[in-house]
Amino acid sequence: MYAIVSIAGQQFKVAKDQHIFVHRLQGDEGASIEFDTVLLAENEGSFKLGTDLKGAKVSATILSHLKGDKVIVFKKKRRKGYKKKNGHRQQFTKIQITGITL
């Protein structure tokens, strides 16, 4: 059984007991959260989508908050003496899917 759910503006294919990294979510470590924007669900070969999924939810537990790898942004204009170096680390939340209810 799996579902496609929208979390923080992105779509993820999730299954029970799966660990995924999503953009930073509000909540403390160990807190449980629910996502009610289920787009598609598959259960033993039968698919449900759209209006068939009214009341469907995906529940998860927040495991940790962490930062991703550093991305270096380097801008340069040739022959002008312009150079600009900047770095960025994205904030992520690691969650574990605890259940899918249809």
C-alpha cells in the first residue's frame, strides 16, 4: 500500500515505515503530524484518486530537524572585476510515515 501526498508544496510517494526528508516543518522532535492532501492511493492493486479520497490521511512522526549539504553560488561577470560568492544550506525535517488511512 502506498499513497502520493502533498507535503509543504511538494508531492511524495510514501509507504508505511518509510523515512523521508521534507522542507522544514513546524513541530518538535517526536511530535506526530497528519497530512490530509492525499492525491492518489493504491491498495492491493486498486487505485483511488480524486473524490474517492475524501477523509484520507497520512500520519507521520517528526524524527529530527537538520540542514542539507552546502550549495555554493558563484556569480562572475568577465572583464568587469565582479565576483560574488555565496553559500546556502537548506533546512530539512526527517519524518517517518506511521500510517495511511483511507
